[in-house]
Amino acid sequence: MEILNEALAFENAKMSNMSTSDRVSASREAKRLILAINEIYKQNKDANLMDMMKRLTAKKRKIEKRLHGKPTQVI
């Protein structure tokens, strides 16, 4: 299962000191991994795959939160 090894490597990778383009590519990579694991999950219904998808989704949300920046208050 090569996709699972890629997901583990992505999950353990450091995400500090990333440029904006690095964040965009990391977000897209996370999405690709999540969708690929989801296809496997549909066949197996393995709880470990669901847990991995949840962890990747949490990491993806953190990356995207940093991408979109802090919301500004309009008066």
C-alpha cells in the first residue's frame, strides 16, 4: 500500500517555514491522499483508514487556515 506510506510521510512532515505556494501544494497533496484513502476505505471499511483520513483532514485544515489568513473586521 504505497498510498498509505505516502500519507504517513505527509503526516509526519514538518510544515513550518512554508511559503504560500508550498502551502497550496501541501493542501492539494493532502486532498489527493484523503481521496485515495477514501477509495480504499469504501472497499475495506477499516477503522484505521478512517483515523488516518481524520488526521490528514485536520492537518489540511490547519494549512488552509494559515493560507486564508486572519479574518478582518469591517466597520
